[in-house]
Amino acid sequence: MAEVLRIEHLNAWYGESHILHGVDLTVNQGEVVTLLGRNGSGRTTTLKSIMGLVGRRAGSIRVNGQETISWPTHKVAHLGIGYCPEERAIFSSLSVEENLMLPPQIGEGGMSVDEIYDMFPNLRERRKTAQGTKLSGGEQQMLAMARILRTGAHLLLLDEITEGLAPVIVQALGRIIVKLKERGFTIVLVEQNFRFAAPLADRFYVMEHGKIAETFSAPELESKTQLLHEYLGV
Amino acid sequence: MTEIFGVPTQALFGQLLIGLINGSFYALLSLGLAVIFGLLNIINFTHGAQYMMGAFAAYFLLNKLGLNYWWALVLAPLAVGATGVIVERLMLSRLYKLDHLYGLLLTFGLALIIQGAFRHEYGSAGLPYSIPEILSGGTNLGFMFLPKYRAWVIVASLAVCVGTWFVIERTKLGAYLRAATENPAMVQAFGVNVPRMITLTYGFGVALAGLAGVMAAPIYQVNPLMGADTIIVVFAVVVIGGMGSIMGAVITGFGLGVIEGLTKVFYPEASNTVIFVIMAIVLMIRPQGLFGSR
């Protein structure tokens, strides 16, 4: 499988605070890779670093073989990356439909609006809603994911997409991740809800104190239960 | 002679027209300020000086290059907008990570430098700029005399305001601008070059000031202090309309121009202060402005 993302010795800072201390990870085409870890372990900062959204970075981030560590955010996105942030970032001054249609095309083969509405039927019903932020939390999360599927992005960075959502919505999101994987998307999932991530991911990275503490693949999951209990308290 | 509320119609409609003319300039200038504040979060105190630069650019184009008013309508906003792009790239862009007060101080300082330089070179008496021939003269409507140039200014500024509103509220480019106002990092993560968009937006806002300056030149003459006199009222208009609100800037600009004109008819003593009285009342009742949301 071709390597889509390779991160080596990644360090990142917010002002004076040193957050990432030499992260190394790789993601192959078509994989779902999950970053596990407690709050503050550096998982969100890792995704933001890939997008160039942290103040200072050092090390190496290669996307499709291209070194991007010194690139501005908009240029990184054009390598075919779709980013869904933890806070969802739905724009209150835009309608649901405007939010969905906002991101520009950054690659070939994006999903059509009809395909997206088939995948997220709630959004079809609510598309004329005047303000994107008037949607429920679950609908906003779906909108945040849906809008990056239109753009032709093939590497999706999804940050805590189940946070604060009802179990029925979480299950729906799980089914959507499976469908996206079947369609060939490569997904990096930052998740605290281990039960959600466990059946979806091909490989797992466990982060602690801004570093990768452990890595294992899905078949090894059962043998790592005790270790996960220590790292995550699950 | 026909009278309304004891006032001759000629006088009433004459002042109403002056109110609409002033309102046109208030709307154009506050529109530029609103666009800049909306995206950059900077209160552009240089706006008055940039309005004056537009008038001077028209004057230079006519007297140095022989290019008439219609050329000036296109070239002067482009030239003044280009100076705005340079100011944003060289100076303002270095201040975005600091408190907004620094942007205000920088633009205030720039305004003083620009006005001082023009005043040093050209004095403060004002330079004449004649009305283009096709727009000279006027029409007697029966109840009032309507000068053609003033009618043109009202129609043209209304068209520019509506056009700008349409672009910002109804187009994809406008959606990027509105989204970047809320969360520039996220818009950039979608692949939009937000720093360039910010530069061009500032340039566009400044170009609007330059355009207002060209249109004002035949009415108020070309004077280094023309912007300083107007900008204080324009800031009051922006505060009343709501900082960053496009529609608020346009409606309030025209509305307050008319109110100011009518005050000149019915209670002239208050005509210079009426806008500031309204600002004080609005700030007490609705601090975010009539059309503002934050």
C-alpha cells in the first residue's frame, strides 16, 4: 500500500509551550488509523500540525511524499487533505447549504451533493436552515464531515467526531466511517471513545506526553487490552 | 410658494438632496470601513486620508496626465487601493497577532502623516475640480432644482453599495469573506489563501474610499483636510449601523445623511451634532449598533 502520510520527529509549540516531543507515525492509503490517548496527550496538536495550524513546528511531515513542514495551511490542504476539527467550526453567518458548499475543490473525485445527502439524510432536510449553528450537535458534526467529502480530499483528519453526541448518532457516524473506508478514503481518527474506534481502525497509535507511546494493528488489539487500560483507563 | 410644515418645498427638498449627497459619501466610506473591520478586525483610521487621496488622484490625473473624470473613476480607486495593499502587506500584516489597539494606532498615525504631507505641499485652501461637462447643469422638477452631478453621485454610490452587498452576501467569494471573518484558520484549512484574501479585501475597502474621494472632488473641492472633517461623522455612522455590518453601513449612511439634512431645515442649531446624539442613544440602548450582531 502506498504511504499517504509520514511524520518523523515532529515537534510543535504553542507559544512557549512545547506540546509535541518527536512524534513518528505513518498512514497508508485506504487505512483508518486511530490516535488514542488521554486529554492533553498531543493528538489534536498532531492533526493541527499536519494542517500547519500550530505556531511553530519542527521535524518532517510528508504528504504523498511531499515535504510540507514549512508550507502554509492552504497549500497543505491542496494536497488532498480534509480537516474536521474538534470544535466542528460550523459558520454561523452561513446557511447549512452555504456551509456545505463553502470548501473549494482541492482534488479530483469528490462526492456529489446528492451522494452526500444520501449519506447524511438529515442534512437534506435541514439544508435551507438559515444558520448552520442552529443545527443540533449531531447534525453539525455530520455537516462538518460532509463538507470535506465534496472537495476531492482523500486523506481525512477527523478530530473527536463523537464527542458529546448521543449513542444513536455515534452509531450512525460509525456506519459512515465504514462507508468512507469502502470508498477508498484514508482516515486519521483522533478519538477518546475507544469503543467507537476499536471496530473501525486498521492500526492504532497511543500517544502520551506528546509522543507515540505504543503502536499496534487491529488483530493485536485483544492482546493489548491491559496496556490500553494503563494508558487510557478503559 | 408651496410649503410643507411651514417650510418652502424648494428649501426642504434642497436640504433633503444635500442630505442624500452627504449620505452617499457616508455610505460609501462606512461601507469600506465595515468591509475592512469585518475581515481584518481593524478600525481603519486612515480611511479619511485615503478618501482625500482619491480626490487628489483625480486632480493629478486631470492636471498632470490630462485624464478626465471618467478615467479618474477607474484609475484613482485602483491607485489608492494599491497603496492600501502595500500598507497591509508591509505594516498591518505584522500586527494581526497583537491587540487591535495597535492597528488603530498605526492607521491613526498614518492618517496624520498622509494629511500632514499633503497639507505641507498643497496648503489647506482647496483645489478646484470641475464637474464633467455631461453632468453639468440640472433639471427643474417643479418643486426643486436637481443638479445632474448630484443625482449621479446618489445613483452611482447606491449602485456601488448594492453591488458590494450582493458580492458579500450572495456570492461564493462573499461566503469565503464571511466565513473568514468568523474563523480564518478553518477557511485556510479548506485550501483558501486567506492572507491574500485579507490583503485584497483591505485594498478593496481602501479603493472604495478612493472612489468616494473622486466623486466628492467636484462637490467639495480637493482639500488635504476633506477626509479628516468627514471621517469623524463616518465613524459615528459605522457605530450606529453596527461595526462590520455591510447592510448597516449602507442604510445608516444614507439614513443619517437625510436626518442631518432635515435637521438643517427644522432645527439648524443641531445639524452638526444630531448624528452624535443618535450615536450616544444607540450606544446606550443597543451597543452593538442597529444592524450589528456582536
